[in-house]
Amino acid sequence: MAKKTELFDIVDENDNVIGQAPRSRCHGDPSLVHRVAHVMFFNSRGELLLQKRALTKDVQPGRWDTSVGGHLDPGESYLAAAYREMEEELGIAGVPLTFMYPSQMRNDFESENVRTYLARCDGEIRFNPEEIDEVRFWSADEIEAALGSGALTPNFEQEWELFKEWNCRYPAATGEGIAFCAGDTFPD
């Protein structure tokens, strides 16, 4: 049975859908801007879950990346994609997500419009071995030490800098750690 061609919505700089293209064209042609949802997944100790991308992945195999990241299906919302990808990649469902910020990832290989969400959970993680070789929680100090070493994807390194800026704007009420809220947008 032939593998189904994965299609992405192609968007303009304002994130308006202007067409569709197969994944194989989007990866390798940075003029084809497409959509991606990320989830930064923390435990109660404030450590960030990172996933080590499977060696079979076509982009950045074997490198540590954002907790959850995935392309939107045509017509899908960023939030729906974040929930779907969290379940597909980590086996986690029903954990509230809070929108943090939009961003644009641009490089010589691809162009993505990204929406990043925040989640916290100490529950069981059952990662998908077809997409992920390993997961583990990292402290901020461990992440800082790994920056620029080649262990982390360039997209995650950009995401980490965006997250640190966001976390400075919205510090936790205690003055330490990460600010979490109960709503679906931040701040409530």
C-alpha cells in the first residue's frame, strides 16, 4: 500500500492560507511557509521535557528538540494540532494547554509559523518510538550548558530564547520558576 502524501497549508506572512503543498516540497523550499504547533511541557520541579528525535526523521535526526512539535493538518487550528501532537508523540491527553506566543522559524531549509503552548504534568509519558528515540526532563542549567553544542536542534535553541523572554515578562507569583495559569491564553 502506498504511503499517503502529507499536505500542509501554505500561508503568507500574515498566516493566511494561500494554498497547499506536500511535506516533501515544504522541507527544502523556505519560500513555502507552513504552520507548526509546539508545546513546552514542564514537570512540577520546573524541568522541561525534551524529545530526542528519531534517527529516521527527515529533519534534525538524533537531536534534542521541543517537548512536542508538529505540523498542522490542512484546516486544523494550532490548538487542536498541539493537543493531537501531544497525544501522538507523548501519549498524553487531557492536560490543559496555555497559549504563550507566536513566532516565525526561518532558515535555509524551511519556513514555519509557530504557536507555542505551555503545559505541566507529572503523569506517565508513553512516547512514540517511530518519532522519538528518548525523552527526559532537563533543568534550565542543563539546557543552557547544551546550547551551541550541536546536541539541540537549532529550532529548539531559538524556541528556548523565546521562552526565556516570555518567562521574564510573566514571572511566577513566587518570583521563581515558571508562571502557569488556568486559562487557555496568558495572562488570564
